[in-house]
Amino acid sequence: MSKLKYALYTGCTARESTPELLSSTLAVAEKLGIELVLLDEASCCGASHLQDFDEFLSLVLNARNICYAEKLGLPMVTICNTCQLNTVMTKERLDHDPEMKAKVNEKLAEVGLEYKGTSSVRHFLYALIDDYGLENIREKVVKPLSHFNIAPFYGCHNIRPSHIHYKHNNVPPQGEYDIGEGGGEMLHHEEPLMEKYTHENPYAPTSLDRLIEALEGKPVEYESKNKCCGFHVDLQAPETSNALSGTALLDAIDHEADLMVTPCPLCQLNMDLKQESAGKQLGREIELPVLHMPQMVALALGCTPEQIGLKYNVTKATQLA
Amino acid sequence: MSDTRQTTTTETRRVSIKAFRYNAETDYLPYYKTYEMEVGKDELILDLLNRIKWEHDGSFSYRRSCRHGICGACGIKVNGKPVLSCKQNAQDLIDLFGDELVFEPQSTKRAVKDMIIDKGDFWSKHAAVKPYVQTEVDPHPESETLMSPEQVENFLEADYCIQCGACHYACPVIEVNEDYLGPAAFAAAYRFSVDPRDEAKIERLETTAELGAGVWDCVKCFECAEACPKDVNPIEKITKLHNMQFEEHVAERNVATKHAEGFVRSIKKFGYLDEQDIVLYSEGLGVVKHLSEALKMIKAGKVHPFDLAKKKMPRSKNLEEIQKLIEISKTHEL
């Protein structure tokens, strides 16, 4: 296999409250011989909240982030589901709306940049699975996770909307797709288009389960694995957020999970940090370590405790190493 | 990863259907009953519902009417996926989920009889956004009311809604917050608010701006976009309602709007979002309710609010570019 090389868009969380996400991502890449070039120029993706306030500004800022990957001539990888979706939704818009692309590029030109649309944008999870390969990962496992029942928690923005997932998180090289832009095109087809579910079915996703199996862990089958954690309303509606995260955590616990794993640091923060308040609201004690996807991989690949960073997990996780 | 449709489309396939059964008048608890059948390549979920009733159990109940995807009556969930029974090919779902299909009503807790639910909450929330054009109509106009193609384009997608309830009962917030109006009501609010004939835009924006009931309680899970059989894409309309609330100065300064606007403030300063500042800025004095979580984060060494050396915020390289882009690209302020 030729050496894999990506531009890494870290997002904010990995540089602030989840340093363990960045260190474990870099450690996994190093172990697997994947080269990650950090996009230090990038800004926040807006996390869907900036999009609510000022849509055009969010398009400009996200386009600028992609520009820096394009300048390196590298595909971009993300390590946050919300960064992933906001970045590809910008890409989707600019690649299909020449007028908007021109408007955005007019602004970018003021700082000497141009969005071209030449870099793909995928979550690191799918780069690991589809580019590096599960079989190759399995060969590198030095500390099998065979003694753990691991509950995969997928996180909304990696798997929905499915046509966006299919176009952007899919196996490269990408073919020519015409599966609708969520713009009523489906009406013109006789049959519903099921192809968009072939890479990941949002109603029965498998990627994280397969990754857990490759690390010799036992994936927990439970209903909440593709549900929402409620992070995005944590400030204005904490009861909603607690109900959603608490229900998912209890579902995992009731199906004998020893730990939960997620590719999204926002899910991770909400599920890891809010266990006490969610438990209080739902009337049950909740205690379940919640790992970032790269932390789990780093564990199995035998990375150092410093790199895995379990001490930064709020719900005690150091016993897992 | 069951991409087997190419090889199987001409054959019938055996499926076992686990159907949710419940009669609110006679049953204490719901139960599931299994029906085995051979499914042809052109059969729809509606055909299977009919066959359960006609070939197995005449008491099996479900709503059906138009049979061509426009009345919105026959929505159910198959293996958790919201479908319009009369539009959904059955073998496609066997490809997707395997040969055991689980038929459930859109919301099991609202079940009245088998697949039939009480949709009362859906209709009252839909009505709450006044989903019709409100205007003084001249009964004797001198000419027709003309609309430009662009004006129609604005609401066409939202206009495809058939009120089937697929998005509403796929929305996790509907399950935990009974005040929340939900994605179908929001899509309708958007549809009529951008209709050039309508005069109730501000009223609808105010209704949908309310904390608890309105768009600020959307968790952004995209279940509604995924569920819609008509590609209405409700969450996109929710984002547009957010934008319109700011554009029309309906948005009041509260924890949710400050949270959205606070991103600009942070990005301007650092390029990144200052995670601690955004909570402080959005909540104001309300920040005390996050104290216990803040302490947990400090204890784990995730944040260092009192240690200035360690708290140091990361800064994007070429920050001045970001600042300039914000200056020349921002479209409004709160």
C-alpha cells in the first residue's frame, strides 16, 4: 500500500477540551504509517450554530478551510462528525451552485484564496476503514480488545443525511453520482433510491461495529447506536439533551456494554460529561466510560498512555488500559 | 452492506414480518406477531400490509387511502425506518435489513390499533403555525396575482409536504418535549412565510422563535431530512427560519440566539471557538447551572479556567485572514 497522506482538519474541540482526541488520532496515524498534515490555518466550522446566524459567512469560512487542503493537494480528513457535515455541506453547496461559488470566491480573493472543489472531505473513521482497510488494522493489533463489550455510538452528522454521507464519506475514487441533492428530485423517480444506503445505512450502520471487531472487541447491539445525543441543545434545552444522552447510555448499559465509543467529540463530551445530571433526571445511576474512536484504536495498537489520554476522560476510563 | 439487489430483483423472496399488534380498547400491552410470506419484486409495503389483513388476520388494522403517495395516510416504520407504505418497495427493504422485517406504527406510544396512531399532536402543532396564506383577498381583482419562478422556487420543496408525519415521529425532540412544534410544522411555517401573498410572516417567526416550542430546540440530528418521503428536507427549512428570525429582527437576545451569534465573536478573536467563553457569553448569570460539569472538566484536566498559562486559547494561523473575511462577509448582527 502506498503511504496514505491527508490534511487533518482538527476542529476546535480537539484543540481545547478533548486534547485526548488529537493526541490519539496522531498516535494512531503514526502507528499505521499514515501521514497527517495539520491544517493550522483552519477556523471553526460553525458547528451548525453559526449557520443559523449567518449562513453566507459560514460558507466563506468553511470554504477557506477547504482551500488550505486544496493548496496542499491533499484530501481532507476530519475527526468530528459536526465538522465533517458542515464542511461537506459547504462543499456540496459550492460545487452545485456556481453563483454562490462565485460570490464566496469573490470574498476569498480578498485574502488571496480560491475555492476550487478539488479536495475530498471525509471523516478519519472512513479513511481508516476504506483506505487503510480493516484487515490491515487487524494485523497491527497488539492489545486485542477481546475482553470488552463495546457500544458503538455513531453520531448523527456522520451518517445523516444519507445522500451526503454517500457522496462524501464513501470509498474513493468517487464515481459519478446522481442521487438527488435533497431537492425534490426523488419525486421524479419511480422507485425510492436505495443506493445511498449502500456505504452506511443510517438505520443500521455497521462501520464502527466492524472496526470494533477488527480490534477483536465485541460490538454491543443496541437500539440507540444511531440516535442523537442532544449536544446541540445542551445550553437552551438541557432536559432534552439529558434525556437523549441518558437514554442512549442506559440502553448501552442494559445491553452489557463495558464502554462506549464514538467518532464525534461532541457526542463524546455530552455522553462522558453529563452522566451525573442525565442519571439524576432519569432516576438511574449512569457510569460508562466513553472513548473517542481513535482512543479505542490507539488502545488496541498499543500506543502510550500519554497518547491515548484516558486521564482526560471525565467518567473514569484509565482502568481500560 | 447488503448490496444484493442486482442479483435478486427478479425472484420472490421469503420474509418473516414481525408486526406490532395492539388494541387500545382490549389489550393491556402491545405484542408482536410474526407472518411469513413470499414477496415479489414489485410488491410494496402496502401490499404486505394488505396481505397480512387478507390472508392472515382480518383484524389487522392500518390506514390506507390514495395508494399513490399523496394522501399521507399510510406512513409506518419498518425496522425503525419511516416509510410511506404505498411508495416503498418491499424487496429494497429486505436488501437493507435482511429477511426479518419489523412493522411498527410511526409512534408506538401513540398506537390506537396496530399501525394506526393518534396523530392529534401532529395536527394541533401543524395548525399552530397557521399553515395557510393569510391576507386580505380582493374578491374582484383586476388581474391575477403573479409570482415569479424564483418566488415559487423558494417554497416549492416545502410545498411537497403531504403531512404524513414521517419526520414528526422520527424527531427525537417530539418524544421528550411535548411543547416542541416539530419539523413538519416548521416546514409549513417556512412555506407560508416566504409566500409573497402572505402577510403573517412575522407572527409565524415569533411562534417559531419561542424557546421550548420553536426552532431553537432542534437537536440538528437530520432524522427529519432522512425520514421525509417527499424530500421536503425540513431541517433546511428550520435553518432558514433561524436565519429569517435574525434578518427580520424577531430574534431576541437569549441563550440560544447568543449561542449562535457568539460563534462570530469567538472566531473573530481566535479562529477557533472559545468553548468556555461561548457558554459564559450565552448563559450570562445562568452559567452557574454548569458549575458541576465545569468542575468535572477542571478535575480531568480538560480545561484550566484559573490557570492563565495553561488556559491559553489556540489561535488559527493567518488569523488576520479570518478577521478580514468576517468583516467583509458578515450579513448582519444580533
